Amino acid sequence: MIYLDSAATTLQKPPAVARAMVSALKHCASLGRGGHKPAMLSADTAFACRQAAAELFHVSDPENVIFTMNATHALNLAIKSLVRPGDTVVVSGYEHNAVTRPLTVLGCNIQVARAPLFQPEALMAEFDRLITPETACVVCTHVSNVFGYILPVGEVAELCRKRGVPFLLDASQSAGCLPVHLAELGCAFIAMPGHKGLYGPQGTGLLLCGDGTPIKTLLEGGTGSLSARQEMPDFLPDRLEAGTHNVPGIAGLLAGIRYVSQRGEDAILRRERDLMIQAASELSALPGVKVYDSPRPERQAGVLSFSVEGKDCETVGEALGEKGIAVRAGLHCAPYAHRSAGTLEKGTVRASFSDFNTPLEIRRFASEIRNITA
């Protein structure tokens, strides 16, 4: 199989990830639930993962790195800490349902900074217009999961700092391939999955918490600390980590983060972007194929959407799947992005690349699209 669906989850992982998970299954007990060797090994593994993440993402204290089930879990924790029902929240026009659905459930006044695809200046003009001191928070994705568009999050963060508005960054598509710097951005929170660009297993995610950010719980229960009290602990990470941890997942995530740190985010981005540019070039040469790529490649990560004239995107995705090529077709859980780009009615076919794809795979992929359009 040629796997081009890494924006959903990376399938090819560094071999160390599986080894770490198997070792944890064999040797690790419950984190924080005992002083015996298997429990202490779990504690050591978890702290090593927090420390590796803190170093990679420039978090001041490893205990501000919270383990979650996925980015959606992390985003819900962050949103429900920052936002009250009915608050006004400004979001980009490229947000995932993991952001917009929690805000909708809270009955928020969602103001959308919408601008055409790959036009960051126009997007910033919208953020500038919408962000006021009355804004409860701003939520912005770093990279569009549909189009690979790298949004100007540094400028958004600066605008939020100037206007005293908390900023929540969704790094679901950027963690592992772009610099994500909590301290430099001054974010209240950064949310990310473990199973995409960090090459960890499904069922893992991280919430990075800024110093002094107010924290509300989403789940309450046992933490292994302050057990005589019926209130949740008021310190991190315990306050946000009720219940038994996914220790095999944490061990695998640690191995994935170490791979990213050793390989280097720049090298990974360069590989993914080169493959994206190759795919865009080869698909653009085919009749009837519309490719959504930036005229400035530095504004796009390793995600490429396209459509085929006269063919439903799901039909194209199924035809590729029958040939052993995995892509995703449809709206990709991001109707806001499609509305901004003008593709809401039909959706797109999305190819997304990882550090483990090759130019030969891209040539085969383009060849199969050529057969579909013939």
C-alpha cells in the first residue's frame, strides 16, 4: 500500500515506537499508583515523555505537559477552561470541528476570520477587525488539515498579546514538522495529537499549558495524589489527568517524540514539502485536475487537496483505494475550511505525506490519477 493519509494518522512509525509499547505492556503498571518497580517504571516513562515534549515545544515546566486521549480531548480541556457559555470567541476560517463543535455546544458567539486560501495578509486583516478586549479567546489552527495552509499564527499571537486576549493554538497538523514554541507565542494552551506528526500511537495527545493559565477540569476522579480530599488537586498535571493513564501509548509517544527531535523538524518538513511540490506539479499537468496549492510553497506543509472534473471526490478516493493508494475524500471534518476555500459543496480529495513517503510513491500516485482522468 502507498499510504498518503498522514493528516489523519501516520501509519508508518519509527520501529522504536512499537518496541516501546510492547515493553511497556510487559513491564509497566499504573502510573502514580504504587511505589513498586512496575509503577515507578511507568512514572519514569511518563516524566521522560513530558520532559521530551517540554524540550521540543519550549514549555517551562514538564508538569505543564498534560497527557490526553487525542487533540480533540486537549482542545475541549482548553476551550472549557477559557470560555464560558455565550462568550464571544474569534476563530480562523480554517478550523476543525474539534474546535467549532465545543464552541457551538457552549452557545458561543463564534466570529470567523475568513479569508481566501493562502492569503495570510487578508486573514490578518480579519483577525485585526474581530479581536477586541471583549473577545474571550482566539482559537487558530497552525496548519489547515484540508489544504496544508500554514496560517500566520505568530502574528495572531502577537495581536492577542497586544489586546490582552488568551490564544489557543491547534497544532494538530504542525507538531513534528514546524516549530511550535509555547513560550515565544505566549499561548494559553497548545493542543496536539500524538498519532500524527509526532509518530506516536492512536489514543495519545498533549495539552501544553501556559504558566498561570486558569485550568478547569473536564473529568474528575483518582489521581494517586491527595486521595483524602474530594476536590481535584489544584496542581498540574494531576488536575487534568484523572484515571488510569495509557502508559503503553505514552511510551510509544516518547519514542515518536525522540524520533522527531533526532531527525529534526526542518528535515521532516523539507521531505514532506518536497513530496507535496512534486505531487502538485504532476497533478497540475493532468487535464481536468484542480490542485489547491500555494504559489509560495513556504506557506504550505505536506498536505495537498485536489479535485477531478466531473467526478465525485469519494469516487476518486475509492478508485485510488482499489489500487492500493490510501487518501481521504470529503470534507475532512473541517467545513469551515471548505467554506473559506469555496469547496464546501463537493469537498476535495486529500493526499498527505509523512517522513516515510518517497518520490517513487508520488509518481505512482500521479499515474493512477492519470488513469482515472483518461
